[in-house]
Amino acid sequence: MRRPGDALIRCLDLCAVAAGLLLAWPLLAAGLVLSAAETRAFPLFASRREGRGGRRFTHVKVRTMPGDAPLAPSYLAGACAGRACAFMRRTHLDELPELVLVLTGSMSLVGPRPLVPSIRASYESVPGPLRSTVRPGWTGPAQLELAVRGSISSERQFRLDEAWCASRSPAAWCSLLARTLRLALRLSGRRAPVGSAPGEPPGAGRYRRFASALFLGRGRSKSP
């Protein structure tokens, strides 16, 4: 189901990714070298994900797990291979290869988290019908909540995904992308501001309220 702002969102995707790759390629190159040194394996990790219309595509990230770790997405795996890999995962620099997938049209900069078909049976709830009508995103409401809290229930994820799909707009695209960039800088901080629960990264409480108010309605400010 296309919305009036979808064509503009695609143009924003292409312009932002073109500029981002020009600026970020030194970081990506350094990340690949550090990953290879710490993991002692090929520095890119590939897995199959579901995209728009249920079509599957190859999703690529910088490897942060040891070379002998099980083949699973990083958020399902154990410890990172070393300090550089831990830093890349914490700040989401390991996701820079996804920018190429935005250029090819498999992903958008903002959208639902791409699903892993092999673990679909383990989800607590069923994805809504709208999420398959848009490209999965490099960032989005569910991705940000996962970043600040370390985990997210499938029910909460799919609620946020469906709400984004139903209310997506260029303005919301810009807002989420800006918050993602700010959060990437804050995640390396040591002190959590007021509003974050003990043990949560900086900005967790503030983002949780933002996501609930913007995408789920102000009367649903508590996560399940």
C-alpha cells in the first residue's frame, strides 16, 4: 500500500546514503580490518532476511562475533570478539554495509526491522499485514528500542513496525534518522540521564516515551 510520501522517502534514502557512503567509507574500511583481526574470520556476516512483499534478500553486516561462533544475527549471539568489535556493535557501525542495500532497493534507511525467516517460529506474535508492504529499514522505532534496551519482545516490535508503516511520512523519516544519529553518539556515554532505568543505556527512558507517543498513541506509554 503506497502512500503519497513514499516517492520522497525513496529520494531521501538515495541522497542520504550517497552522502553517507562518501563520508563513512573510511570507517567501514577500518571496521573490516579490525573485524578480520579480532574475529580471525571473513569480516562480513551474511544472512537471509525477508523484505518487501515477503521477498528474501542477503543481509550483510560487519562481523563482530568470533569466527567459530554460531551463524546467528548479532543480537542473538554471545560476546563480541574484542574491544573494537564491541564498540562497533554498541554504536551500530557494524551496520554500515546495510547502506549498500539501501542503494540496491532491498532496504530503506527507516523502516521495520528485517525479519529472520529461520527464527519466525520462535516469535511470540505474528507480524502485521502492513510491514510486508514497505522496505525493511536500517533504523526504525523497533531498532532504536532494541539499541537502548538490549531486547524487545516480538509483540512490541510488531506493534511499532505496524504503526510506522501506517503513519510513515518524510517528516517521521527525518525525525527517526536524526534520533538514530544522536543515539549512536550517546551509547558510548557512561552516565544515563534521568528517565533511564538502572542498567539501561543513556536515553532509554526518553526514547521509550518518544516511540510510544509518536507511534502507539500517548495513552500507551508503557511497553509490554
